[in-house]
Amino acid sequence: MKGTPSRSLRIFGKILAGAAIIFSPSSCGPAYVAPPVTPQLVKISRAPLSELERGHALHQAKCAKCHGFENPANYEIDELTQDIMPEMARKAKLDMAGEKAVLAYLLAARKMPAQEKPSAR
């Protein structure tokens, strides 16, 4: 059974690779927390409360499934509106209203002070 050790090593390698992905620091969560929809967030936005709430909910349900909250202040408005959101909305299978709601939420969140994720102890 010459093939057995080689096959075992391949399987072991796949297990190690999977564990590395699961336990890598990037999978521990985002560096920032998506801000909740608060009166302050609504005040700095031009969008209605219902749209911001929908955008936040969609972000948590669709976007945060694949990646953590990235501080939108790190991106230019044109970059968010013309490049990032259209691509991410397609990947998340958002309709136009959903894309608009998430974008409204991100544009408002961009003006908020970034909230750091509490460190796990």
C-alpha cells in the first residue's frame, strides 16, 4: 500500500489548511463594529430612519456573512458609490432598494466615530 501514506498526508494537509483558515486572525471578526442606527446616525444622514434601519439589517444579514464591518470612512464616497457597493450588492444578491439602503447606512456610518471591537479575554 504505497499510496496510503501519501493519501493520508494529503488529507492531513487539507485538514491543516482548513484549520488555518478557521483560526486565522482575520476570521476572528472585524476590527470595527458596525454602528447601530441611533438618533445621532439619523441626524447626520439625509436618509429616512426606515431606510437606515433596513440598510443596517441588510448589512448584518448579507454583508457581515462574508466579512466584518469595514470602516466606510476609510473609503472615498465615489469609491463606495461607484465601485464597492455595486460589486458587493451583486455578490450579496441585493435588489436596487436594498443596495440603496445599505449605501445610505454606510454613508451615514462613515460620518460616525469608529467603534472598536471589544477585545476578547
